[in-house]
Amino acid sequence: MQVVILAGGKQSTLNDGKEGIPKPMAELGGKPLIWHIMKIYSFYGLKDFIVCGGYKLNMIKEYFQNFYFYQSDITVDLQNNIIKIHKKHVEDWNVTVVNTGLLSSTGKRVSMIQNFLRDDDFIVTYGDCLSNINLNSLINYHKKSNKIATLVVTKPTGRNSLLPLDEEGMMRDTKEGNLISAELNDNAWMSAYTMVFKKQVFDYLKGNYDLEKQLFVELSECREMTTYKHKGFWQAIETARDRDKLEELWNENIAPWKIWC
């Protein structure tokens, strides 16, 4: 199953005042966020990635073009212009980087990579979120549901809009803006910005559709969407404070998303 990473949004504010970079390229533990995301997925054997780029796309392309070089120790003979590579370490990933535009909606970005998809099902995730979602369990849940879309939901962080779910995990009231208030509500859930789709989803993606505000609403109304409840670690990296908190966990070797070792 292929993994689509949405990485084309506006510049990151996580770069300590330096020149703007795509948020998935902001560093955490000396590695870009997108590397952490790919390590999580590859742990589950998901190693074929499609990156939907936009803002400073070339920075993402250059990272993967030179990935082998960046991951190795080197000796440079400046006089003879010879580079010797030591401690070679490469990932067995296949990475496709696609220009999906600067201002495209999330749905538009997904629709633009349709021709790169091979399987009947695929995963879409945002390039600024880390978690320890059990991806095997998620994929099995999606396939058993026989729905077009499965959205991972997590407990609210206090920042994001809440999803009105019924007892079966379906969205029960899909009017935009008519979202439940969830203070002290154990039934409150929010999007974890990870989802599994069948290819049939492209029959519903129209124009510049937004995944959350339009596509999920339509799929919910025709009962073609379900939710997978994740109760473990999940964190969106939206501010420098978010990044610093995760950096501390990484440095202390207790990062809950570091499931690969």
C-alpha cells in the first residue's frame, strides 16, 4: 500500500527565524519531520511514498536526491575533488515527489497524484504530525469496514475542531461549523490527519475540494466513511513550542513515535 504525504502547504514557522522552509523539512532530532514520518510507516512495511509538494518543492526534491549523501559520513579530498563515503546507510524506500501547486487544497493535491497510485487502497497523511498509530490495525479496520474512507481520530488537544461522531463512529452532523463542544466530554474526538482511501474516492473529489470540510462531509452523508479511534500518542507540530517539546522527548530517548528501534 502506498503512502501519500501532504507536504505542500505554507512555509514553516519552526525554523527559528531563518529563511522559510516547508514544514515537513523542519528538523527534529537533527532529521526533517518527513524522515520521522517515513520511518514510522516503513516500520510497518509501507515503503512506497508519494510526497505532494508545493512551497519550496525543490528543497524536498534535493533532500531525497542527496539522501544517500546526507545519511553517510564522508571524507573530502579538496585538492583532487574526491569524496570518499564511509558508514553507508540508506533506506529501502521508493519516494515520488510531485508538484501539486502552492495554493491547492488538500483534496486537489490528492487528486493530482492519482496516476501514481497502483493499489486499490492508499494512505494519506499530513507532513507535520507524528504518532504511534498501529498501522496494521488501521489497514485491517479499513478493509473490514468496506467503506471508501477511514479517518483516524484522536483525543482533542484543545486546538483543533472536534468531530461529531455517533455511537458507531460515523460523523452524525456534518454541517460545517456545527461542531460539538467537548469540554470534559469522553466522547469528543478530532481528526488525526491520517486516513485510508479506496480509489473510488476520486469519484467524489471535485475541483479544489478540501478533505475535511467538503470530502468527508459528502462521504459521511452517503455513509461511505468511518473512523478509527486512536487512543495513543499523537501530536501535530504547529508551533516552535510543539517542536521543542518533542525534541526534548527525542533527546531523552523516550519519543513515543520512535517505534522502529
